Amino acid sequence: MNKQKRTCKFLLLCLISLPDCVLADYAPKGIRLSAFEIRPTLEIGSDWNSNIYNRPTNAQNDFITHVKPAVSVYSNWNRHFFGFDVISDIQNYVSHPHEDRQIVNVRLNGKLDVARNSFAYTKFSYLNAPEQRGAPDSLVNAVAPTGSQTVSGEVGYDYSKYRINLHVDNITSHMMFANGITGAGTFIPNAQNRNRLGNISTIRAGYQITPGYEAFIQGSYNFINYDYYNQQGHLRSSTGYSVVSGIALKFTGKLTGNARIGYQGSNYTDSYYHGVSGMAGGVSMNWTPTGLTSVTGNITQTINQTTQVGYSAYFSTAFTAMVQHELLRNVILNLNLGYIMNNYQSGTIPSSQQRTDNNYMAGFNAKYLINRYFFLRSGVNYTNRTVTNVANVNYQASDIYFAVGSQY
């Protein structure tokens, strides 16, 4: 009788929190090592890309193999936290071996619980990833993808008491680009134009009006220092700011999000470049209508760096949405949609013509968990870019992939 009661109780808990119960049989076990847990994964797959160079004409397609080893290590302490990730993607092109590349991402993060309602945290990351073909600032005539490395560190502190929430954060990053070589062996200077050190400091103060409603104000200051003068003899180093206010909402755990609006700007140390300023803000939403489906959406507008001759920066307005649904207890579906408009600012003397990049993205993928040790993954992605007043940069590309993976 007691066994039947326990079984009924377990089934009732599963009905209340279905995803946690049904996926328990498919969660990786991990390797327990003292107070840490290690979770290794390996994914092997292949994809077909219809336009590997992201060109408007004479598109080249190819099959690409992927080997993706990864390992995660994290603590199981009652207080504080430490985590470590290494993720790699070794790509080999069947018909275009000069496009072969290896992506490596190393991440460290830790949290120190200072008091009951406050904690400090730190993050570090290293990313070695060649720049995507067709990116606005990439080397068009280079025989191989442009090498790129980014090292970044972050420290922050969160404090909450009564109805007041405070958050301070500082992120420092250094981006380094490789020089290029043409098919004829000609050297292409690139690092001198684009290597830069960036820093952004943020403070956010919020007040909980009522449970589920928080009003906040946030201010940021940033500086970007380029390592060298560009080929035109100018330095793109700048300082910038952003001030926004808004409201954060949380309804019974099913709908959370925030809306914010404010102003942002960027000023340059070299008088050759004009300052850029305009509206800042956005909307973020996370909706979980059922225990099996989640919907996220974001709208943001930011100022971004560019090394395009004749422009000082560009406003990027992004609309993104993702729907995730657990079709079966071991079948997870994802739908991603996005539209990004990059509006370049003619901030130089003499001014340049208007340029606007319209980027459309759509993707659908599915993951099938065979058991807790093996899984299958497949999907399709589509991208389309149209640019006004600039010739030979529009493109569209499709990508279909399939992979098998193991986890422990």
C-alpha cells in the first residue's frame, strides 16, 4: 500500500512539473569528482551550405564536416559557484580545404555569496573564431577566412534588500584580427585597422513597486581604444554612454520581461569622425504558456563599431524570436526568426552616402534524445542580406545539417 502511495505521489509530481520528470531519464549522468561534476560531450556531423562565401553571384556550395568535442566542469557547493567550459568546432570543407577552420571557446565563471541577498561574480572567456565570410568588415579578397581572437573579463556585484535592487558590472575585452593573404600571395594589412580594447561599466538601480513590478534606471559608460591608426591616418578610438529607464515584469513565473527606453551616444577622439547619438532601449520577453512550450522575444537598438571607410558607426536594430517545444519527452523542436537592420552613420568628413543593411534569418532544428548517452540533431537555416547603395554585397544562403552526439 505504501509503495502504491509513493507511485501515485510520483505520478502526481510528474503531472505538475512534466518537463523535469519526463526528461530525467535522458539527462546526462556526469562524472562526480569530489565537489565537482564533469560533463563531456562529443558531436560529429555534416552540413551542406549553398553559398559558403556569402556572395551575390557565382555562389559556391560545399559539404562541411564538424567534430565538436566539449567538456563542462562545475561545482556542487552549497554556497558559491565555479564553472569551466571548453567548446570546440573543427570544420573541414570537402571541396574548399582553404576554408577549413577550428573554433575554440573557453569560459570561466564564478560566484561568491557575500550575504543572503548579495553576491559578487566574475567571468572570463577566450574565443578563437575566424570571421564569417561576407561580414561587412571582413577581407573580401583574402584566400582564407580572417582570423579573429577575443579575450574578455567581467566582474560584477548584485545587492537586494527590502524593495531595492542594485547591480554594478564592468566588462573589458580585447579583439585581435589577423592579416590576410590574397590568392596571388599579396599581403593584406588588417590587424592595424581593427585591433581594439573595449570597456563598458554599468550601474542599474531598481525599485519593486509591487510584487512582480520593478521600475529601474540604468546607465553605462564605455571607451574603445584602437591599437593603431588606420590606412587613412585616422584613429577610431571613442567614448560612449547610454542611459535608459524602464519597468521589469514577472507574472506568476509564466511571463517575464522588461521594457526600456533612453538615449545613447558615441564621441570620437579624432575630429575626422563625427559623433553618433540616438534612441536606446528595447523590449525583452519570456513566455511559458505550458510546461512544454516557451517563447522568447527581443527588440534592441545599439550603436556598433565599424571600420568601413566613410562611416563612424552604425545603429543596429534587432528583432529576434525563438519558440521551443517538447513534442515528445525526448524530442525537442526549436524555431528561430530574426531581422536586423544596420543603419550606417555618415560621420566622416566628407560625408558618405546612406547605407542600410537588412539581414533576415530563419532556422528550424530538432533534437532527438535516444537515451541519456546519445542524441541526434538536425535542422535547416536561411539567411538573406540586402544592402542599399552598395553594389555586390547582397547575398542569400541556405544550410542543412545533421549530427549525432554522445554525452555523459
